Amino acid sequence: MQSAAGRVPAFQRARFWPKRAGMDQMLHIVGGGLAGSEAAWQAAERGIRVCIHEMRPATGTFAHRTGDLAEMVCSNSFRSDDHERNAVGLLHWEMRAAGSLIMEMAERHRLPAGGALAVDREPFARSVTERLVDHPLVSVSYEEVADLPSTGHWIIATGPLTSSRLAEAIRAETGAEALAFFDAIAPIVHADSIDMSVAWKQSRYDKGETDEERTAYINCPLDRDQYEAFIDALLAADKTEFHAGEAESSPKPTPYFDGCLPIEVMAERGRETLRFGPMKPVGLTNAHRPEVKPYAVVQLRRDNALGTLYNIVGFQTKMKYGAQTDVFTRIPGLEGASFARLGGIHRNTFINSPTLLDSQMRLRSRPNIRFAGQITGVEGYVESAAMGLLAGRMAAAEMAGADLAPPPSETATGALVTHITGGADARTFQPMNVNFGLFPPIEAKGGRRGRKDRYKAYTDRAKTLFAEWLAEQG
């Protein structure tokens, strides 16, 4: 089997080193997602032998489609790339400064997305996989790890779709049930099935430095009657609470993450909720009818470099497949839409990190094990990869006989790790995206700062401190 470049797929040419020989001298990483891949890269670049244990493709999940490492399933966006006044953009900057493989490959496979960093997800994952497989200190073992090891150096980075057997082992070790919420996936549409006589291309507020970036989104306008009809159909549609095999074990309501709510849940909170969320009409002018202000707008973002696929922004859903087709084709411009992938819902497992992890991201009851990525209670691709970056560096330092202090809490990376290792209230701990609310406040000088000036002060301070933290490592 050959890849497009005429090479054997990376997951078929991975090196397989003996698991037992020299176990204590190798860093074992369970999970080959964004966090596990970044952790492996950081450790290997520091001279540490690494084995990534990835259960795919032998054991798949309903959300993944390939055996590649760092496969993106929910979206193709790393969100805002503004490192001057945006917390996630600052996290991009810090990861680039730290030699992040994920950021390097994201830049290589970048797609126009206004001010966001969106990637062509399949070649992105393929490139990450090939770089890791080709690294002389990295091996990959395609198997499911079902137990927590008592010896050796390990990082658990299994992400939101941790296997049930490993989740049970974590529960048994911690003496408490793993926390969980349910995350949803947005549908993807074939571009040639979108009616461009109704829809138009424009990034919100015309953001972007090039014409391509300023037209990175496709917009579908709705007037008031169309919006109300859409909401009625959405509320009446057949829905599934869980994917097959993921039935909830308790009678408690489904604890969704507020940053990634299914659109049905948003609609249930009020008929205008979507119009002030993913369907907000601000910053957009209908190219076909510039004199008419849309009541609501559905945006689609390019999902691959060819521009043949677009995902519906913010339209994570738990509707059944037949209902999705019926509801989404009610959107003006999508009446004849053909879907490359419909939406879905899945269990997202994470641990109560503030009670279980120390400042080095180690499990207090088994300090030979670190946790990284979404399973620690950070939310988002970038945040997960950043925690992998930090865990990989910390593990490498420990194996070299050194101690790596976490970055200052005034940095984006430091704010996240501080949050999950003690900064958050364990009683109400929930997944969190990076945001300036996690940063120590900056005192205003000479009067009250405006929000933009305050955010710029946060990023300036963070860049200085993060650069100093990197320099201390030599």
C-alpha cells in the first residue's frame, strides 16, 4: 500500500522496539493525538527515547477515520492566531517559541480562515505522523494500553475518547469516578453543493491580510421567518443523547462543555441564543443584497486545501443523521447540500486534575505517570497540545536528572497548568479553554486600561516571561 507520495503509510513503517528491554530508560506515551504527539516530539528532541502507544488503527473510535497520529476530529481550526490581544493566539506564539511540532505542521498546512489558524487536517496529521516515525528516537506501538503501569516513565495523553478499560483503571487508581461531559462534532459539506447565488464569501469584519483570507468563509443568510422556521425544525428534530456504546451510567443530566454546546442545546436555552452565538449576523454584508441586513447568518469554514469541503461553524449537533439532513437543508444556500460527514456526539472523559496531579503534572498516587491533553481538563486542540509540550519537557528533564519548573502563571502555558494542578476549585472543576481570566491581573497605570490595551499588556508580559523560562533551560 503506497501513499500519494509513493511511500508506505507512516503507521505501517513505524519502528517497534522491545517493550521490556530498558523500560526505565524510555518514555512511554499512551495516546497519539495532538498532546501525545507533541509530548513525544519535545522529549525526543531532548535526547530521550520515546515509545508512543496508540490503539488506532487496530482499535478504532467512532470519531477517528485514519491511523495517523494527531488526527483532528471535531474541527480543523486552532482558533485565533492573534498573539497580540488574544489568549489562544498567545498560546500559539509560546508553542512556536518552544519548537512545537504541532504548530510547525499547522503552519505548513494552513488554510485561509481570516484571523484564525485553520489547517488541511488530513495532510496535517500525515505530516505529524511522518515526522515522528522518521525521528531516530521515536517508536510507535499500535496497541491498546488497559492498565496503569507501576514502573517506568509514562504520560497518559489519551484524550476525550479514552478507552473504557483504561478509564476503569484510572477510576480504580484514583478512588473516584472520572468526570465526563459530552462533546459534539460539526458536519462537513461538499463545496460544490452550496448555492453561491444565495451564499457569499466573506470573513467577519473582512478580517485577513489577503483577499483569500478576507473571503475564507461562506455565509448563508436567513431572514426572520427563515430563522424562526429553522429553530422550530431544530427543536422538533429527533436527537440522540449518546453514541452507541456510550450510554450514561448515572441519571444526571448530560454535562456538556459550554464552549462546544450542541446547537439544539443552545436553541433550548432560548430562541435567540443561536442568533447571538454561531449565527450572529454582525460584521457581514450580503454580496447579493447589500441593502438588506440578514437576521441571522450560518457560516461555513474551508476544511481542506482544495477548497472542496467546508464545515458548518459552531454547528456541533446531537441530531440523528436523517434529522440533520432535513434541518440543515432548510438553510438558504444549503437546500441541495451534500454532506461529506454528518455531526455526532461522543463522551469526553477527563480527570479531576486539581486533586490528582502535582505541579509536575504527575499522578500523586503514582508519580511515574504524568497526564497531558484533554484528559487533564483543558479544552481545545491548542490547549491539549500545549499540555503535551509541557509534559514532554518535564518528563525529559526528570529522566535526565533535572527538575523543570512550570512556566510562570503569567504566561498562557503557565496559566493553563496552574489552573489544572491546583488553581481551579476541585469541587466545580470543568474543562477550560485558555483565557485571560486565568492570568494574574495587571494593575492599570495612570488610570483604567481599555480592554484591548489590557490584553496587549497581558501578551507583552507573557512573551517576556516565557522567553526567560525557555532561556533558563539552555
